[in-house]
Amino acid sequence: MLKTNKLEEAPEVKAIMEDIIPEDVKEVINISVIFDLGEAKKEIAKAKKADKFLNFYTGIDFIIVVNKEEFEKLSEEHKKALIKHETEHIEIYEDKEGNPKARLRDHDVECFTSVVAEYGPWTIELKQLERVIRKVAK
Ligand SMILES: [Zn+2]
């Protein structure tokens, strides 16, 4: 077998994910977690939808790819936050027949801090984020 990818099983990350994702989500989708030992990337982790071939042969629906070197620098709390973030990218919905489906979704807040610094929380999403930050900061 050709071995061109620098990938490694990530049981520590899998355990964090198993604690985080709700049971009803676990029943619907199969998420795999893997460490990428390749060169540093922009993101510490990324959720990806499995292509049809990977899904056919393994039953995996989504993969969370984690940069091992960067992941290991995080505190335990931030490791959980990272994995929670990535699992939030996976959205469960029902198709027209009521069958559960899953897809990737974008962040619910996207912004530049420089714009917020000048204009404050000017969108509905930023106002929601402001409320959440005030609530957890108490
Ligand atoms: Zn993200």
C-alpha cells in the first residue's frame, strides 16, 4: 500500500468529541477524527464531509482533521472548545421525506474586529454574540 499522507489516529480527540456531541447526533452520523502531521496549516482543525467513496467503503460521514502539533499546545478547555467548534460545522436537518441528513455549515458570526471596534455590534449576529459574551463573562 502506498503511504503518502502523514496521518495518525487521534483517540484523545475522539474521546473529547464523544463527550461533546449529543446522542441524537451520534445516532444519525458517523464522525471520524484524525491527526494531520503534515506542514503547519492556517487552521488547527477542519471539519470535512467524507466523499462518496470514503463513505461507501467505511460508513464515515464526516472527518475532523486536527493539526497535532498545534492541538497539543492547547489547554484541555481549549481542546474541547476547538472540537465543539468543528462539530458545530456539522448540521443535521431533515429532507423533504423527513429523513435525517447532515451537511457542513458556515460560522454563525463572521466579522473583522477592526470594524466592530469602530461601529460596535452592528449586525443581528454580532448583537447575539455580544449577549453571549456578556452572559458568560459574568
Ligand atoms: Zn470554523
